[in-house]
Amino acid sequence: MEIWNSTLGSGFLLAGVLNDSGSPELLCATVAALYTLALSSNGLLLLLITADVRLHVPMYLLLGQLSLTDLLFTSVVTPKALMDFLHRENTISFGGCALQMFLALTLGGAEDLLLAFMAYDRYAAICHPLNYMIFMRPRVCWSMVASSWILASLSALGHTVYTMHYPFCMSREIRHLFCEIPNLLKLACADTSRYELMVYVTGVTFLLLPLSTIIASYILILFTVLYMPSKEGRKKALVTCSSHLTVVGMFYGAATLMYVLPSSFHNPKQDNITSAFYTIVTPALNPLIYSLRNKEVMGALRRVLGKYLQTHPTL
């Protein structure tokens, strides 16, 4: 097959979920609404965590980082997809594709690690409450945050550079929502089997190690909660943990379908739906899951609104 020049002047065609839909206008409006919800809810949660001193604790530091990754993750993919549909222009440059892949992998990897650190935070708070501020002192918390971003960005950089070094064939159409490794490798004119195996192994490792930490943390939490003398304490612990487990289930379920499921089980439509779920739907739902049942977040919202109304009495 003839090879086209994969330089910075070349590009790809993104045939994403909007183009394959039977009702593209309705789906576009839904995606736009979910993106608006993701921006407003994650932005509000970040504002509350920053503005209210009672939320300046390890749990909310990590939650704030999760909201930041969600906000950025959906912004890497969704505006491009919406603008392409509205302008009937679905091209992306070679450099733009590489940048989008790098950012998506970085943000997805950072969220993966942050969810594991959040599970450890809940383990320390529930199983070792007296030593919680020793286990989760500020230096440890910021080390968790920094390691999430650094490890994720290094992994993303390696995968992006290696994926984009392949020569690509005349078919430039990526039947996917955005530039993602498995879909780009289908366009390569070289043998990618070894690299696909490496992507699979690193994907499984990057997902299963944090997931193992989460499972181990919650097994220990469950045993501790069962022996709590106070019903109120049990209820509070279970509410906090159930929110986190819901987010974990959504993220790891979608990521497993995309990166752990063997390629023979993949098809373009399924991959598009899966990617849309973890780049558009999940970022919109995460802050709602964490905040609606969280009395501390709702209390912070009332306090911040109260201060704002006191300083702007004429509004």
C-alpha cells in the first residue's frame, strides 16, 4: 500500500461518534450539555476546595486534582469534536494528533494513579484515624500529586513518540473520537504486533497495579467498618467510600474495555462509545457523585455563597 508523508504538514480525518450517529444533531446537543456540566461542576468544586479552609485537608486536595484532570481531559477531546461537527471539518494535523494523544494519555494516567491514592487516603482515615495526619501529612500528599503527573506524563511521552514514528498509509481516516493508540496503529504500514503487545502489557500494568491498591484498601476498610461501634460512623464511612467506588467502577470499567480487552474483541462503534463515556460522560458525573452526598462540600457551597451575598448585598 502506498505510504503518505507523515510530516507536520500532513493530517488525519477524525470520524468520531457524532458522524456515526443516527441522530447527530441530538447527540451533538447532548455532548455540548454534558461538556457544559463538566466545566461548571468541576470548576465549582475546584473553587470550593480552594476558597473554603475547612476543605484544605488531604482528601479534598486529591479530589481537587481529580476534578482538574477531569476538566482538562474532557477539554482535550470534546471542543474539537463539537467544532468539527458544526463546521463539517473533521481534520487534525499530524502535530495536533500527537499533542492530543499525549495530553489524553497524561490525564488518563494521572487520574488512574489519583484514584489509587484516594483509596489509600480513605484507608488511612478509616483504619488509622489517630495517625491519619502522619500518614497523609502535606509532604506525602504533594508527593502523591507530583508522582501522578510525572509518571503519567513520562509514560504518555514514550507512547506518543513511539506511536507517531510509524509510517502511515494512504487511508488517513481514524474511525474514533480522538487520536488514541489502538486506532492509529491500524493505519500504520509497518508491523506493529510487538508494540501492540507492549501497549497491552503497559496498559494492564498501569491499570491493575493501582486497581490492586484500591481493592486491598477497601477490603481493609470493610473489615474496619464492620467492627465500628457507632452506626453513624459506619454510615459516614460507607457513604464516602461508595462515592469513590462508583467513580472507580466507571473509570476502570471503560479503561479495561479500551486497553485490556484483546484487539479481536474491539470494533469501531464500541470503541467510540467507550471513549465517549470516559472522556465526556464520566467527567460530567464525577463531581456530582462526590458532592451531592457529601455534607462537607454542600456546607462549603453554602458558606461560599453566604460570603458572596454578604459582600454583594444588592445582587
